[in-house]
Amino acid sequence: MKNHIMVPAFASALLLVTLPSCVSSNGGASFPGLEDNGRCVLLCDLVDMNDENREDTFIINETLRHLSDEGGGTLVFSGGTFRSRTIELQSNVTLYIDASAVLKACPGEYMLEDLTDPSTGELYEWATKQDAGHTWFCPSLFHGEDLQHVKIIGSGIIDGADVITKYDSIYQDLALQPMNNRSFLPVDSPARVQMANNSLPSPDSRGRTCNKMFALRRCTDVEIGGISPGKDLWYEGGISGERGKVVYLEKDGSPDHESIGNMLHITDTGHFAILGSGLDELYIHDLYMDNAPNMRDAFNLMSCRDVVVCNIYIEGMSDDVIKFASDCSLGAPRAGGNFIVRNIVGNTDCSLLVAGEESYADIQNLCIDNVFNLGSNKSGFMISSGNGAAIRNVHLNCGGSVGKCSLGTDHGKLSIGYVPSSVHPFRSMFTHTRTPFYFNVNVPSDVTLDDLPRTVENVYISKVTCKKVYAGSTAKASQVTHFPEYTGQAATTAMIQGSLPSDSPRHAQDPSYGRIRNVVFEDIDLTVIGGHPESERLNVVPASVRSIGLRQADTPDGGSVLPSYGFYMRRADGVHFRNCSISTETYDGRLPFHADDCTDVTYENITVLNPAPSEVKG
């Protein structure tokens, strides 16, 4: 029997239940993984579940507000399908998506904040420094700002339902081209009126007014994830190309397929699955994201601190999967740092992991263990400094995800929440990626070298096996059984490049400025396609070129502008290779390593296997 308390005026049917384990109203079963945090509301008790065309936005938001006002509690989605537009998250409130529930975005108007300066009618200056997707937060399915202790957990499904678009411009009537902030200006804004005659419809916007699943800003203690079984996630399938399955690992290393059902399944997520800006104490875990029509970036974590990302399966993104960076959406740059990442399995049309890039403040202390890159048509791991940021202390397979960073990084109280099995070593697998590593100090073409570039330094990459190094991602093709073999797709040498020449006066003043510094590759097993002629060994990148873009390194006819097939280094100081092997599938006339304008480059115990030209078949 339910324990009724006072019913708030907004919904006479609302029943607040004080139950120690959030007992279900239909059968008495408790919900797995849900801790007692006070009042518990079952959403199915508040709505007419027989009405399949209803929208639940109002009752969801009013219930969340009431729970927060009462000191906190839980809203449980169970027993069917629920539909909502913008859900306004609240402090001290948990949203629990039970395995029996589906929460779908529904069409209609979503919230949109006004970021124009009333004195000028123009956008605030800070809002023009990044694309519109990073500037407007309200047009999202879940929105929260200046909150504490927020959770969205469970093992059900959250579905964008073809409502959340992956483009920035979300107004079909007067939308400009994507990535143009002015498309969000009020209709009577001077800037918008001036540009209205040149406006073009945003591709695929179809009048939709939502482009994010989760958007949070300036929040503390946020959790988004499934019901953790306390096990490591991995991929059951080889690196050769046959599609496998994501699994959890038992203590003895055997696969656990059943626990996959504990993951929170989110799909059709739009421009961002999760856009977080200025978040502290963020925990993202046990998420299953599969192919859907509108999935662009997965997690863009901007200016965040004390972050754990663990046990993530993502397939079908058209842009970066996990990015740690710093934009200006807080009104001013804010440095980010202290991240641990573990057990990431992903496939994307862009880059799987990104540290920095488009960052206005420093990013540091990032430890990543166990990555299975199923395919990346750009890079497996990108580290990029631009817009004045320094990216420091970035480690792959250092053991830091369980508090044992071999390089001494201290993550304080951060934890993945369970003790991992010792049978899952710190090793990553990269396959079907255009290039496994792309580290650079990027310089925008419209600035001088003295204006913005900083540095990328203290990078440690260890225990990585790289096979099938070419653009072979099958993002958006979930039904295929094999990843594609090489038929001339783009293939790029791993690059480590700074932007400032060693004879620059600015470099003399600050040796770290504009340079890549202190990079270690240890125990790397790299096998590339090969097949390039010896004439490309003589390729020279002109000194006037600030940095070589990833898409500029290979040519449309399958050639390369780079003189090496393994690693190309430029304007770097202190790059060290230890216990590495580099192989080619067919003879490559270029060199395994090449360094331009570099100092202190060392090689220790290196194996190179490049078949002689006479051994090349065909």
C-alpha cells in the first residue's frame, strides 16, 4: 500500500512515496542500482499510460522541481514509453530509467536562451569564439545549469527519436549555414536582418529546435550512466576486421554477455550526446550508444575538472567521440584537468579521443587505459594545442585509471567505482584508422605566431597495437559483418608536429612555446599498408608551412606529402621511442621515421619489418 503525502497543486494525481528502496508499485520489486535518496516518484503513476500520444514534459519538470524543493529524491521512469521536450534537471534529484522504460524526445519547441547584448543587439563577444553548438545549451533534451548532485542512471533507453538534429542551425525558416552562430540571433537582431537575404536552410534541420541530448553548465557532482556490474568492458572480436560484440569481463577473463543489459542505452543523440561545460566531479559510465541517423559528437567535456569516463561503447558517430577541451561558453576560458578514462570501445567517422583542439585554456592530467578503436576515419588519438592552450600530462596505458599512474600523476579521490580484474591488462587496440596518432600545435591562419600557439608536452603512449592503418570506419553501417579492407582509402603517417621553428626569437625566449615537447612511445606495435615509392622519401615540407593538417598529409591519388611511413616529427623536442616495432604490409620506399627541425629524438630497441621490393606480390 502506498504512503500518500500532501499532493502538490500542479498535479492532483502525483503520489510521493517514501520507500527505503524505491519499491515498484506493481509487484514490489526494487530497482537495481538505485540507492535510497529520500522521496521516490513513479512517473507511471502520474500519467495515463494508455494514451500513446501524450507528452510528459510538464509533469516531469514539475515533479523534478517539487522533489528538489523538498530536499531531493528520485523520479523513476518504468513500465512503458515516455515522451518529453526539454527536461530541466534539478539539484539533489535522480532520474532513474528502468530497463522497462523508453524515454523519447518529442517534436515541438525546445528552450532557447538569448545571448545577445541588449546594448548592441549583437551576440556577446565570448559567444562568437566557438560554434553555435558549444554556445547555446537550452535546446537539449536534458538541460541543467548551476546544479549539484544530479544523476541520470538506469538500464533503459533514451532515444532522440529523430527529433534531435546533429546540426548547429536548428531553425529551418531563417537558419544560416551550419556552424554559424548568427543563425541563433533573434529575428529582429541587426546582424540577422542584415544577413537574412543570404540565409540558407540548414541541412536536415527540418524545423527541429533541439540539437543536444544532455547539456550541462557549471554543475557539480553529476552522474550519467548505467548500472555498473563492477567489471571491465571490452570487445569480443579480433583486430583483423570481423565485427564482434562488446562484452564485460569476468575475473578469469571469460566474457559476460548478460551484464550488457545493465548499460544505459542512448541513441539518436544529435550534435552532442553530452555537452558539459565547467563541470566538476563528473562520472560517465556504462553507456551503450549505437548507430542512428543523427549522432555527431558523443562527449564534449569543456573546462571540466575531476572527470571519470568508464565502460563506454559507442558506434556510429560522425565526429569526435570523447573530447577534453576548453571553450568560452562560461563567458571566459577556464582550465580543465584531472581526468581518468578506462575501457572505451568506439567507431567514428572522425577521431575517437581528443585532448585539446579549439581550446582557449590549458588541459592537463589525463590518464587513459584500455581503448579499442574499431575505426576512425580521422585519428585514433588527437592531441592538439590551439588558441593559446597548453596540453600537458596526457597518458595512454599508464595504469592511471586505477590510481597507479606509472608517471606519478595523482588523481586524488577519483575512482572508477570498482576493483578491476588483473586479467585485463593496460593495452589498447587501434584498427581501421586513418592515422593512430596526430599530435600538433595548431596555429589558426588568421593570427601571427606570437599570438596564440602554446605547447603540447609530457605525453606518454604505451602498449598499443595498431593494424589496418587506413580510413576504414564503418560508422553508420551497423549491419555489415566486416570492416572494409584497404582499397585506396586515405592513410596517413602518425604525426608529431609543433608550429614554431627552433630559430624563432619567440622560441628562444620560451623553449616550450609553439613546440611539441617530451613525448614517449613505448611498446607500440604498428603495421601500416605501405606501397609508397622511394621518391616520396625525398618529400620536404617547406619551412613556411606552419603545420600540416591531417587531411593534407595524404593526397587524393593515394600518395603522401610525408617522407616516412611510421612516424613523422616536425618542430619537436624530446621524442623517444622504446621497444617499438614498425611493419609494412607491402614494401614502402619511405623511411620508418623522419624528423625535421627536432632535437633529442632517440630510438631504443626498435624493430622494422619492411619487405624488400622483390617480395611484394603482384
